[in-house]
Amino acid sequence: MAFEIQPRQSLIVYTYSLKQTRQLKRYGTVMYVSKKMRYVVLYVNSDAVPSLTEQLNHLRFVKRVVASKRPEISETFNGVAEEVNPTMAIEDDDE
């Protein structure tokens, strides 16, 4: 049996009260709870995000649910998709 990594995504669940935070553990992994701003960061499998968002929005103590945009963001910041060879950068500095 080979272990396969599941793609995960975070959901930010804004609540009216933090008393029911423990109930959110059945939907995914609770990673962070903000007491001041009353939200919970919940990690779930990516394929379950739409259905879980719908389920969580129907709970009485939930204001709203926001899915993280991280999977949609490109992680190439300089606009070039190819990898930079670190040895070439050192050679360019010496010249």
C-alpha cells in the first residue's frame, strides 16, 4: 500500500461565538482559533470544499465561510516559470 498525499485547502469559518468551536472538529482539522476576531481556520480535503462550505453555512453559530485562495495563486513571483540554477548566479557575480 502506497501512501498518497491528499490535496488540502483551508476554510476560514467566521462564528458568532467560539463556544461551538469543538463541533467543527468533525468537519476537518482545526489549525487555528482567533479569540479576538472569532474565526477558525479549518483544513479539509480539496475535493470536499464545496459540500463542506454548504454544510458549514447551515450551522446556526456560523456567520460565513471563506475558502482560501492559495491554490489559485501562482507561486512564480518574477514572472519566469523556469527554475534558476544557483551555480549560474554565482558565476555571473564573479565576472
